[in-house]
Amino acid sequence: MSVSHNYDQMSQPTKTTVIATKRPSRTNNKMRVVNSRFTEISRLTVILTVLLQFVSHASGLQTVNESAENTICLYQEHNTTYRKEIGAVWFAARDPCLVYSCAAGVAKDPQAHIVVTQVDCNEFYCEVGSELRSVEGSCCGECVRTHCQHNHTLYAVGESWHNDADCTLLECGRLDNGQIIMNTYKRSCPALTEDCPASRLEVRNCCPYCRPLQTARIEELQDTDEESTEDIWTAEWYRKHPCNRDCQIGAEPMTCRYTFVVEWYQTFSKACYDCPRNLTDCSRPHCVMGDGLERSITVVNRMMPGPAIEVCEGDEIVVDVKNHLLGESTSIHWHGLHQKKTPYMDGVPHITQCPITPHATFRYTFPADLSGTHFWHSHTGMQRGDGVFGALIIRKPKAAEPHGGLYDFDLSEHVMIVQDWIHDTGASIFSYHHHSRGDNKPHNLLINGKGRYYNRIWAEAKQTHRRTEERTTQALDPLPKSQVDFVQTLPRQARLAKSNTTKLFPVNSRQKRGNLNEIPLELVPHQVFSVRRGFRYRFRIINAEYLNCPIVVSIDGHNLTAINSDGFDIEAMDVGSIVTYSGERFDFVLNANLEVGNYWIRLKGLMDCSEVFTSAFQVGILRYEGAPDEEPTAELSYAHKAEGIELNVMNRGPGYPDTKTVAEMRALPIYDHVSGIDHDTLKPEADYKFFIYYDFYTKNNPDFHDQNLYAMDMEMTQANRLYTPQLNHITLKFPSLALLPSRSQLKDSDFCNETSLENQGIDCRKEFCKCHHVLQVPLGAVVEMIIVDEGFQYYANHPFHLHGNAFRVMALERLGENVTVEMIKQLDQFNLLKRNLDNPPVKDTVTIPDGGYTIIRFEASNPGYWLFHCHIEFHAEIGMALVFKVGDDDEMVPVPENFPTCGDYNPDLKSDSGSSENSGSSKPTTANPPNAGGGGSRMAPTLIALLSSFVLVKLYR
């Protein structure tokens, strides 16, 4: 946008309504000038910014002192006097950098007066490939384009390059009037050798060529049609994948093929050579570092995170998943995609497909029909926590992005996958926690699969210091008071993770494996994100955690402008930090406007990672181009608290000045016409209402507490008691077959829910119930879920994910330390649960505050069987989930030909009937829309008691 103005026309009086506001920060008022055409818009932007800043100096100009109304300013220019009313704003004709406004007086001085503000040209900058040039009559000049931009690369006039998307040669040119253009030419291909046999003739990048007899391994692997037992790619291969391109309006979609090989693997395998002493070795293919401690992992293509799929909206994604696990099944869920026409590709074993057995291959094929930040992960056992996950980014042309004007670059290297990390396999931790006294608290956090284990490094440093002190009679310098101070006293090469063959801190607790030396944890490199000063970058956060460890993300010195969550745009919000829960994604814009240097990107774990347990935290580095290759000097500690608003705050309701819940975000109006979340979901009353409540219950779950041998009430330590999380006091029993493809073999009596069990006289509050928990809704119904965390047993937190549909977050509130579903029902009966019907945010994963509730709505527009579950893996795998059956069987997509089947083999078994553990089969209800699935105890508190409780809740707030 041009910053020049026609000031000759500014001599006429201008009337502007001025609203007094609290003065915002300088950063929040930065004006972005990106095009030289919209002069009037630029002028208004300057005026509004000036009015918001309220920065003035003495003008020495005349004001009306004799006016009875005190509402007029007199302004004189070129021997002409103008009358200006309060609120008027105008530019000076003699100096285009001065802006005048008529301001009201105050109590002590009620006279209207003129305020003069100097325009700060430092607030203006131009977009990529442009430069600011002075123009006569303009205060700050105009942005003039000097380069062409294509695929995130700048080209000078005269430069040419190949565009693989449409097989053309592009050239950056300039017209006679100075306008920059891109010329397009048909691509020229090199001549083929005459003796190339047909078997070696290939077409790549639009040109035919003859494949050599001996090719490099990566070139061999690019042929996805070739059968191979060693389909292991490298990260470089995926960065150069032809589908990872600059998305263009009107461009033909592509078919994007990938091969995923799932196998058991190892951190710091032989592929790492001498990493981290030799940092070059850390970048070798198949070197998975983690935080330096060796452990077994499960990965795809020997990468953690696994291969990144980056495509354009409208592409077709084809992934062949090969199970190379030795005796363990697997599956892949495409988290964020709703599979509206491809429900069999959702990747949930025993719901939409049978698990992929060892030595088998399953081909996932589905359209990239929803742009945004998504990710793929295993939906089998603990494999996600062991490393089976990766980014799934679907872009659309920048011109089609609602927030495309807020950033200059959207780069692959700015995708940030965060995860919790335990130094043992998920199955081992699960077994120890559920069958014995082991805990489930993450030790550390990782960014893109790497990080330092600072708590371990500091603890071992202190231990070494104490041992040395005991062995010597000489006086030693006292150990620094803080762990941070001690790390700062380390040799520079250790702090900067440079090559260092001297082992600083022996780690006696780790066993040597073969001839591999013990790994110096203090040398493990950080994840580095590079930016260039003066530009704005879109970052994408993916939370791939599998345990209960919400993560706070912040960047020292920088604001984060949140623009998208779970693939859906929101009104831009400037915040200081963002809390992410397992399964969530957030996009934010970072303005690289600070001094060139290195800044910490901080991750801080909450809940099971808090200071009560492990104080887990991690850091990466934001490095400006031109900054030295070293670590930031700012202090490191778990206690760090980021400045500014904390978005998506944990276990807190709305209405606080320093935090925002996701329910306080606002979706863009474009989603009012998107099936499943359109304006129909915002009507006053939903068609179906379900109360879904949960807690950790003291029940003899037979999977973990044998009632006769080691029941909950028998003499045992508290650490050995396992409290079972359930939805509506029901544990989901996964069927042996897959519900969606085997639906013809099922009947309603195979399913259960709270109402159907009550109709059979079963009280699941007193006995353990486990069955095929299914809620049925007709196709097209608007469904509302009031999800309640009763919060009696633990101070906990649970993120919930819905498959097959996004939803609107209508409300989120924390009422106290605990709450009952009966209280929530009574509050709802008296319309005391307030729902936001004005552009509530759209998500597919949301947290429920402890002792509170979250209300979500969606239109059941996608027929099929869809899982709804806690995204903490330990909870989901033991049944903290239920299934939505949307529509009738004949309304669902037909089963693909030769689709794999599974199930029990027992000649005496007639059907796979669902039942409670103690009572046999049960039938769900479908004809009671208002409170289906509500059920529970028939407690009926009086109106007085209800209103008293509500008043106490508000007082607590």
C-alpha cells in the first residue's frame, strides 16, 4: 500500500468521530504498508494510528478560547482560518508529516485545543521484494517492487527459473513504466541420448531423461511404483517432494504419493556416528537424537517426527503404510481431516478399519480438502508416544488466505511439533503405571524430536561437584545458587554445543551399549528456527503429546499473533504465549522486528509436567540472519513466565485480563456456510443434547484390579490403586471387528449408552460397566455436547478430539474445585449456561477445565461411525471414549471392494455382541433428543439450593 498522499486536497475541513481508548503498545499499532495503490486506505490507517497513540507535543497554534461550547478549534493556513470541530483530523499542507486533530479539553482546562503529531516513518515497511523510495509530496514515500517472488524465493530482474508445477520457464522482467512482471516461456528440455532403452526412459520435471544404470539411493526411492522392501526416505527427500510447492490459484491438483514404513528403532543408533561431539553427524539420515538418552522407539522411515506431508488444497494424498513391526499391528489417523467422502481412511482400528497386521500394507487414499495445520499419528496403542507421528500441512494460495496479508513467508522449516518425552517405551510405562506403582509423568519435552535434558544435566553437575568436594581437602568455589548460574559457568564450547571430546559430566547411570561412548547430554543441539529481520513469518505449532502435559509456548521478546487453530481461522489476537493440549494446533505470525540476535523459544510443561512432578521444560532458538552461531544469554529455568496474554489458559474460565480461553476467540464469518459448522449450528436450541461427564472413579476395573485377589479396598499402597476414567460411568469396549465396514453384521442391541443401561436396571455408578458405548443421531441433526469434568479425584485436565467433524466451541467455564453433572443440568434448565452464538471458534480438539464444562456443537453431516475420545493416550486406550453413529447404515459410503476384515474366530460365537461386564447386551436410545445420554442419579436439588450454588460459583470467580 502506498504511503504517499495528495495533501493539496487536505485544506478542506474534515470531520472524524474519535473514540478515546486505552493507549496500546507500539508493537500492536505497527502499520503495514504493502501496496502502492490504495492511497485513501493508507491515509485512514495513518489517521487511526495517530488517534490511538495520543502522542502530542506543543503546537503553538490558535485555539478557540472564547467559545461557549468549547467544541471548536481555529486552524490558520495560507492566511485562511478554518473552524474545526472536536474529533476532526487533517494533514498539514506545508508539511505532509504533520497530522492535526481537534481534541476536547479536560476538567481543569475545558477549552478545545489542537494536537499535532509527527508521523513516524519507522512505522512503515514494504513487503518482500519491494523497497521504500521517496516521492515528492509524500511524507514517507512509496513502496516500489524491485524483485519477483515465486515459491518463497526472490528473483532480480533478468533472472529466470523453472516452474515444475506447470512445466514452464519463468523470467523476471520490467515494463517500460517500471512495473515488475513475470514472463512465461515453454520449458526447454535437454536432448536424450539415442541409445537409451525404453526400460530406462523416464519423465521427471516435465522432461524425458534416461535413468543411469547405477543411481543414487534417493533417486531410486523417488520411483514410488517400484516395489521395495527398503522404502526408507530421508528428510531431504520430503523437503524436495514435488507436492511441496507454492500453491497457485487455478493450478491443476496433484496426486501426492508416499510410503510409510513403520518399525522399531533406537535413539542414537549407529546412524548417528559421533553425534553430538561432531555436530555434522547429528544431521545424518536416520539419526534420531531425542534428548540424548538412549531408548527404544517406534518410527516411520527412521525419522522422528516422521515424514512431513505438505500439499496444496485439492490434491489427492496416497500413502502406503507398510507394517514392519515384529508382531505388532498399527494404523495411521489423519488428525484434522474429516474424511467426508472417505470414512474408511480415518485410521481408527476397530472403528473405521481393521488394524494393519505385521508384514501387511494398507493404502490410505483421501483428498486434501481442508487447508490448515494438521498431523498424522498412529492410533494404535502407545505408538504415538514412541514416535509415530508427523506433520500434515495443507496450504492454499496466499491470496486466498484470510490472514495472508499479515505475513510474508509460510515456510516448511517453521513447523514446530512439540511432544512429551519419557525415557522408556510407552508400553513399559503403561504397564508399570496400570499394574504397579509406576507413575506416568513426562520427564522432558522435545521440539521437532530434539532437545536437552536440562534437569538431568543440572542434577548430575551438582552431584559431580559434591563428589569432587568430598575427595579434596582444598577449598572449592561454592556451587552457584541456581542451576542456571551453574550452566552459565560451563565452558563456552559446552554451552554452545560445539565439538568437544572432553566429557564434562560422567553419566554413571547409563549403561554402555556395544562400543558406543556415553553421550554428553550438554552437547545435544537445540532446534533452531531462522528468520530475517524486517519480515513476518507464519509459524505452525502441532502438539503430538500422548500424556497429560499441556505446553506453554512463548518466544522471548516477541508477541505472537494467533490467526488459526485446528485448521480454522480466527480473528487475529496478539498474545504473549499459547497453551497447547494434546492434539491441538495453533498458527501464529511472528514479526521479526527486534535487534539481530538469538532468542529463546520456550516450552513449559503444565499439569503432570509441573513443578509438583517433573518441572519439564525445553527451549529452541529463534536465530536472526546475521546473528552469531551461539545460544541466547537469557536465563533458563522452569519458573520463567512469559509476558502478555496467555491464550487457551488451563483450568480457568473467561473474563480475566491476563488470559483468554479458546471460547473467547472468534471465528471468521466464512464458516457460516461450511457444512457441519454452518449457521444452522448457531440456532438457539440444538436438535440433540448430550451430557458427557467424567472423572477418575474408584471401581474394581477387572483389567487392573481383580476383585478377589487385589481389589481397590484391599490392603495396598495408594500408589498401587488405579482410578478408572470413564465417560458417563461407561468404559468403551472396542469390538473385535471394525464397526464401519462390518456394520451389516451389527444390530442396535450390540450397543449401549447410559440410558439403555438404566432401562435394564444397571447402575454403572456402583458397578463397573464396559460395553460398545455408542450414541446414535440422524444425518443432518444439530448435536450439542455439554462435557463436564467433575474433578473430585484429581486436579487434572483432558483434551477431547472428535473424528469426522469439526465443532463450534459455544462455552467454556470453570465453576470450582469440583462440580456434579446434576448441578450442570440444573443450571442449564434455568438457562444459566450462557452460549456464545456470535461467531464462536471452530476446532476439532478442545480442553475441558477441571471442575467445569465445555459446550460444543456440530451438524451431523458426515455419515459413519466416529470416535470421540480423550486425546491422552493412556486414557483413550483404557476406554475414555465413545462412538457417534451418524445416519443409518444405508446412508453411509459403501464398503470398498476387498476391504480387509477382522473379528473373532469361534465356531460357537454367533455375533460380536456388546455387553456390560456384568449384565449382557444393551440397546441405545435414539428417540429422546433433549437429554439423550444424560442419565445418572435422580438427585433433584431445590431451586433455592441451585441458585445459592450459582451465586457461590460467581463469588468464587
